[in-house]
Amino acid sequence: MTALQTVQITRRVDPHLSIDRYDPEGELMLLHFGPQHPSTHGVFRMDLYLDGEKVVKVIPHVGYLHRAVEKLCETLAYVQITPIVDKNDYVAPMTNEQALNMAFEAALKLEVPRRARWMRTLFAELQRIASHLLWLGTFALDLGGALGGGSTVFIHCFRERELVLDLFEEVTGARFHYNTHTIGGNRHDLPAGWSAKVHAALDVIGPRLDEYEAMTLENRIFLDRTVGVGKLDAELALELGITGPILRACGVDHDLRRDAPFHAYDEVKVNVVTAQGGDCLARAQVRLGEMRESVRLVREMVDSVPEGSINSGKPVKLPVQTKIPPGQVYVAIETPRGELGTYLVSDGTQFPYRLKIRPPSLHALSALPYIIPGGTVSDAVAILGSVDPIMGEVDR
Amino acid sequence: MNEGLLHGVVYSVLIVTVVLTATAMALWFERKFAARLQTRLGPTIVGPIGLLQPVADLLKLLQKEDIVPDNADAAIFNLVPPLAALAALGAAAVVPFSPSVVASDLDVGVLYVLAIGAVTVLPIFGAGWSSNNKLALLGGMRAVAQSISYEVPLLLSAMVPVILSGSLRLGTIVQTQADHHWFVVWPFFIGLPAFGIFMLAMLAEANRIPFDIPEAESELVAGVTTEYTGMKFALFYMAEYVHTIVASAVGAALFLGGWDGPFFPGLHWMVLKTLILFTAVYWIRWTLLRFRSDQLMGLCWKWLVPMGVLLVGAAATWVVVFP
């Protein structure tokens, strides 16, 4: 990690503020924000203690989407796990598969063919574009409402996201839950003429990103709603284990793609996008910049995918019989939301002994009690939108 | 006397019918218009190019169960939806659609429009209070703060045409513009900003984006209408649309010369100008994001009110210098 530039924060909010002591008369209003609420990005709940419109204290509650995925994985053979974890980060499903299979490969000490690594890198970057587009759309929804300008941005972003999903569909046959990564490589090879289609899609997406930047970063109301809202200082972000765009928006130059290269990231140059301020605007700037960077990376890489095999796994009679030698391994990759870690403990059977997934969104949500108090209800919505939580991976 | 009564009855029935039909068509128009902005098609199934969609919507809402929450203040809860619709429709009475088509050309027309506009906040606040819902209460709080604040720049900007024409009667204001110039054309440095403030304040009163914070559905679910179902919800919805149409008509009459225009009869011009303003409101709605309530207050008290005071002063000076 490179030099840490701390954002100046005069006073930190106490997330453990005692409401009984703060408000002995019971004057505050307790608003249960969620789990059924249009802006909680799924089934997240916040208890907001309100003084008028001002938020005094926030208690986030997770667990409404808990599906016991990690426990379920202990009963599944290794190749059967991939389609299950697809549903964790359901906005960037491809990255779940990548992290998981990289852990298996690391445990098996299996070398992935270069072509497969390049393909994974390409998919990861395309997935980043799709994921950040969806974030931009939903963030605008949070700021502008489903019956107004917000939904216009939302639907425009979805239009571009479709182009990326079309590309994935071309390769894997699925639009969303792909199950294309497997132990030792990929399941589906790139079809002929795919790179031309990628270029065609990026020709559309690239210029539209300029439009979105003009629609957001140069929009007076957008700036009014985001500048100085939800300020997070770098120290606190690091303390809470926050990674990804939120950390980079605090000025910390940290990106696993460059700092701990996986896939084919060691063969290309990744420019890490950072921003100063740690507020909602900085997060928007980082994500918009990352989309541009991903467009550049994909353009650079798509024409030079090396030839060769896409899977190095030895042909086996029954893939479900794959066994991993006893031991433990932790592998982390940079998803659109930050560091997605997979911790695998194997006891030598065909099932994992323990599979722990470290989702970036959960850590991002842990910042809410620090950054929401002091703002209004409107700010709370904007801040929640700006941390881009995906409840599927938060609760697993 | 009898003749006056007959005139009032006929015109009010006519105008209410026209405004309500226009509201239904406005619903269709808005959905189509928003859809085009969003690269969608909008309603296409019900009737030719979806024209009967408002009818289908209405039929659907009529079938919905009418729910009054257990702990709600039922009397107020049931009373306020029709009140909201009534207050919105009331302002249409004095709008001069042409030199002759006006239900009641009151001496104090402008004052009446503003007074009725101020009343519209009461049903909204009543709904927020009686729903016994925290989100509705927050919406009601915001609505009161917003409407009362924006009353001030609305009054100030409406004073400008009143001073320039020397009358509170809407008919006379339009006639003055027909005789001389529309107020947005000359004196444009007074009329144009006043028109801008008037439209902004009207947007704020009608709870339209970027000023729709009382119902801010991404924050307050549906604001004051959270607990309302079926036709009661539809009445609130209708009130908003009627308010926007009437506000556009009043804006056209005060600043854009009302029924004044060449070649066509006055009614055509009035309708055209109203529709243009109405479209502008929806264009803004489907383009912009939403302000935060404190920023809304800042805009009102730091910019619109001082500018309004300046404009009233300028208009008064103008009338004295160039009588």
C-alpha cells in the first residue's frame, strides 16, 4: 500500500451513543428505515433516531437475506459450489466465481492457462463496467426519485448495462448467473468474432460515459446533494476494513489489481483511480473514473487474448470427485466493490471443511453509523446509495 | 343576478369538466413524454397509442380496497383527499381562458389564486398528521415548511404583473399585456425574472421535482400519501396534476399575455401557452434530481425572496417613471 493521505475530520461521530442518556425525555423519533423500503438496496434495515429531520444515531441491521450459503457450501462438491456463490454479489456475479475458483486453484496449486487468465481479466473488467453502471443508476434513483430525473438516469444506465450483458450471453449463454468459471480455467471459450462485438459495445458505452459525467458531476443539484455528504476519513476506513472505491475515494491508493495482481493484471498496466474528500461525490468520481479505465483496459486486451487451452484441469471421470488436499488458503480479488476474499479450509475430502467469504459490502456498511449521523434523512439515503451495498453478499 | 348565477354554474361545470379531462390526458401525455426521455415507449396497449391508459388506471384504482389504518384519525384521514382536489380545482375559477371564457372574473383574482394555493398545504399536512405514520408525518412537516416558505416569493413575483398593470383582476392584467407588451417581453428585465420565480415557486407549491421533497419516494416511500389507497390516493394524485395545470394557466395569464396572440382565437393561445408551460414542468421533472429540504429553504430565502423584493421595487419604479 502506498502513502496514506488522511482526510481531515475534526470530530468523529460516536456510533455507540447512548440514546437513553442523550434523550432522557424520549423526544427523538425512531424510524425503522427498511427492510421494505425503496432505497435500501434490497432488504437492509437501519434504525434512524431522528431529531426532526436530523439523524442522531444509526443502527444498521443486516441478515434479512441470509441464506446460509457458507454452510451450504460445506455439503457441496467443489464444482457444485460455483453456481451457488454466483448469487452472492448479484450485481457482479462473475467476480464471485472468479474469487471462489481462484481459491480452489490455489489450494490445488493448479496453474491456470494464460488464455483463461486473460479471459477472466476481460470478464472482470466488463463486469466492473456493468456493476458501476447499475450503481450510478440506483444512486441517481436515490437522489432523484423513481418518478423523476433519477429514473431517467437509471434507465439510461440499464440500457448500456444490457450491452455488457449481451457480451456475456454471447460467451456463456446466460445473462446473469453464468457458472462459466471452473477449477483450473473456464468452461466456455470465446466465440469467433467476439472481440469485434466488444469494440462495438464499447464504442457506444465510451461516449455515453461522457454524457453521464456531464449529467452528474457537472449537475448543480447532484453536487449540492453529494459534496461533503457522508465524509469518511481514510484512517477510519482502514480501521473498518473498507476496500474498493470507497477507500480510494478517501485518497488511499489501494487496488489489489495492481498491488497483488491476479489473473492477467500483472501483464497490463492498471491506472488506479483515486479521489480526495471521502464524501459521496468522491465515491462517484472514483466509480465513473473506474468505468473509463475499464473501458480502456478491455479495449487494450480484447484483441490480444493469447491462444491456447482454457482449462488446465486434468480430465476426470466425475468432476464432483475433485478432492483438495488438507490445508487452508485465503485468496482475495478486487471486485467492483472492493476486496472479495475467499478463505478455504480443506480436510482432504471432496467437500470443503469451511468456506468463508469476505464480502466488501459488509465492511462498507459498517461505516454507516459513523458517517450518517449529523445529516438529514435525505443524506442518509444518499450515503447508503453511495456505499453501493449488495445485500446478497452482505448476508450470504 | 339570476343571469350571473347561470353564468357561474355553466362556466364552472364547463371548466371543471375541461380541467379534469385535461388532467386525464396530462397523465397520458406525461407517461408518453417521460418514456421518450427514457428511451421507452410508454403506454401502448390500452387504446390507440395507449390513449385510454388513464381510464384503465382509474378503473384499477376504483377496484382497490379502501384502507384506513387502525390508529389513524379516520375523520381527517377521509376528509383531506377531496379537500386537496377541491383546493386545486378552485383556482381554475378565475383563470381567463379567453376574453369571455372565465367562470368568475374576480376583482381580486390574483389574490384569490394565491389564497387558494396557500390552502392546498392544509390537506397535505392533515394527511401527514392523521395517517399515524412516521414517514407521512415527516412528509407533512416538509410540506408545511416548503409551502409556507415558497408562498413569499410566489406573492412577490405575482405582485410584479399586478403593479405593472395596476389591477388585481386577471382579465385586466391580460388586457394590459394585449394592449402593450407581454410582461416577459417588455420590460423583460423585470418580467422575465419574475416569471422564473413565479414558475419555481409554483413548482414548489405543487410538489414537483426538483421540489417534491414532501413525497420524496426514495426517502419517505410516498410521503404523506403512504397510507392512502385506491381513490383517496387518486384524488391526491389528481390534485397535483390539476394544480400543475392551473399553475401553468395562471403563469401564462400573468406573464405570457394569456389569450393574447395573432391569427387564432384567444382560447387557442391560452391553451397553447398553458400546454407549453405544463410540458416545461414535466421536462424539468423527468430531468432533474431532487433538492434536500434545507437546500430548498436556502434557495427560497437566500435567492428568490431578495430577488422578488428587488423586482417588486423595480416594477414600482418602472410604473412611476414610465406611467
